[in-house]
Amino acid sequence: MKRHITILKSSIALCSIPATASYSFYVGSNLTASGAVLVGGTGEEVSSHWLKIYSAADHAANETVTVGVTSAAVVPGKLTTIPQVRHTFKYISMDYSDYLGFPPPISNGGVNEKGVAVRDVWAPGRAELLDMTPKPQKGPSYSDLARLVMERASSAREGVQIIGELIGKYGYSDYGGNTHLIADKDEGWIVWEFAGGKGLWAAERLGPNDVRVNDPNYMASDNIVSFAVNQGWWSHESGKPFNIKSIYGLQPGQETPAGGDAEYMSPDRLEKLTKAMVPVTEKDLIERVRDPRISNDEAGYGQVVSLHPDTDPDMYRIWIAPTSSVAAPFIPWWLGAESIPPELGEHRYLSKDAESTFLNPDYELQEASLFAGRLFKRVLYYMCSAPRTYLPIVKRAFIGFEDQSRKDIEWVEKSAKFMIVNGERNATRRLLTHYSHTRANRALDMGKAMVNALDS
């Protein structure tokens, strides 16, 4: 289960849980080679995953957003609407089609044009909270919160405040507890949202060197202490410190609808491995995310993003592997990119109930394209048949591909920045789109060559 979420003693913070969950990495700026904050992780859901860029948009004064879950969710809920803001930011996200009955498209996060990165990780709270959750439950889900932060937040701290305000005003739809890692160029925050319908949440700051649980490094709902006291879960007279994990976390012998297995790698172990890499590079963090002990069939994708100061909105770069990164290469994408190749877009593979309906004619060409997720799943399954033989070969190929991308990034970004300075914004976006599409196509060619060789 969740090992630690509140008392994090270093500037490298790792939130993780085992199967049917996710892993998130945060590396403070003083411990990275480039001086940027590094964020990485996986999303683990048994459903279809696809890459999508959401454009910035202006909205009417009376526009609303639908949030929440339906009666099909593991904890039944009711969809509701909340007011939309007048302007939403551009962001990139790896979406997916199903998790415990939550309505698609679902997102664990990504990065927006303000340089705010979001990662979602399951973190179960104590079973009593789930038992007292209203049925039907109402309010934004973990996916809604991730999207709303990417659409609205200009900083990590603002992202925390947005989550707190949304939960306080509209409620929270849940299946046992979730966290969001929200980061920008200066800091990161881990926000833990609790089931129960009581508006409970808490957040802890992650800085460039270390983490302290004291103001202003801590935020929470106003009732986070009083509710625990009223429930008899903690008292001032106990002499024990108020520890969110021990008080609100899953208690011994309790379970949640999401389940949970024994971890292959504890957060402490992964944190030590990451610390040993200091100063950490993007390549180093990709290696951690790709670790076969956490990147397996359950890992729907891999992500690594660098958050630098003074970055043009179009130049925020995120590396994304289209499925489990132990069997797929990371491809660099920029927020300035204008489209995603159809092979990395939405397909019916692993989409819930896809077998019971005919295809919408508008998506026929999309569905006819090769699906990157399925292609690299085939690579994964071949690797699993003889891991000691195939893993080193496939890993070397992916590292070589990513090293070439890194060499190219220098001239791509230099050219793009030059065009921005000279007012050629459209040309910049065309260049970034062309390069990412080209690398995506090369990755697909590599995947096809691997599958053909293994077929033989």
C-alpha cells in the first residue's frame, strides 16, 4: 500500500503504490544537472491509452464543465456541472478509457503552457472514510482535478489552492483516496484527497533541497484536524504528532475497491536509487521510470518532464512513452506541437465495451491506422517470453533512439527559439510538430522491425 505521503525528508520525493496504481517522481532543482525541476512517472490502468494535446480556449460567461462519476463507478455517483473559467490553458495529456467505471476520457495529468506539471497516484485512505461517502457521491473526480489544474493553474501552489477550493465548494468523487503531485519550476506539492464527502484534503510542499511540514510548506482543509479529533482517530492529549498518513491512511487489515498487491520496489528503495544519480538528468529519470520492477504490463505509459525557469509556453518539453516504457521508447513532445499522429491517438484497443458497438464512421481512418500502444505491447509480450535474452537488446535500441533525439533537441530548440525571437511563432510550431511526428514515425518503424524480427 501507500508507504509515505506526508513526511518526506528529501528533495527527491517518490509517491508510489503497487499494481493498479501509479508511480510519480519529483526531483528538486538543486539536485538536477540542468537546474530544472524534474517530474516523471507511470500510469497503471487496464484500458486504452492515447496522447492528446488540448488547445487553449476562451469560454462564455455561463459555460459549465461536467464533473464526477456515474452510477457505473465502483462507488456510485452522479454527474454534476460546475462553472467554467473564462480562459483555459493549453496542455498535453496521456488519456485513457476506463478505471473502476470512471467516465472517459480519464487523465492522470501532464503539463500545461504555464509549466505546471501534474501526476496522479492512488493513495487509499482509511476504510471508515469510504464507508461514510455519500451515495450517490458528487463533485470532481481525481481525473477532473488533474484536468482542471492543467486548465487553470499558473503555478504549483495555485494548483493546490484550486483543488482545495473545488473540493470545498463542490465535493469530491472518489474510490478510496488519491494524491496529485503538482510541480512547477520552483517547487512541488503532494495533495492527498480523501473520500468521505467531508471536504478533507492535505498538501505538503517539496522544495529544491528538502521538505518541511510547517507553514507555508503545508496546506489542508480547515477541518483536517478537528474531524480526526471528532472521530476519535487522534487527540491533543495523546502526545503523538499529527501525522496524516497514520491518521487518515489505510489502516492495518483494511482494503479499498482498488485492491493492491505487494510492491516490487518500495518508494524508499527507488528514492535511494534516484539520489545515487545526483545530479539527475532527464536520461537518468527515464532510466528510473523504465525500471522493469515498476514498468511492466500494468504501466500504460511513461512520462518525464523538465520545468525550467523563463521557458516560452511553446517550449515546454515532455518525453512520453506510448505504453510501458520498458518496451517502448520515449518520444519528445513540446507544447508548441499542433497535432498528434493518428498512430498515437485514440483507438478501440482495450477500450471498455468497444466490442459491443460499431465504429463511428468519423473515426474510421483513425482506427485504420497502426496503434502504437498495441505495437509496443507486442514487443513487451515477446520480451516477457525470454526477458534475459530480449530485455538487454530492446533496451539498448531504445536508449540509442533517445540519445539521438537528445542530440537533435539542441538544434531543434535553438532554431525554434530563434524563430520565436524573430516573430515566427507559426514557423516554430510547425518545426516542433514536424520533429515530434518524425521521431514518432521512427519509433513506430523501430517497433515494427522488432516485432518482425521476433515473429521470425
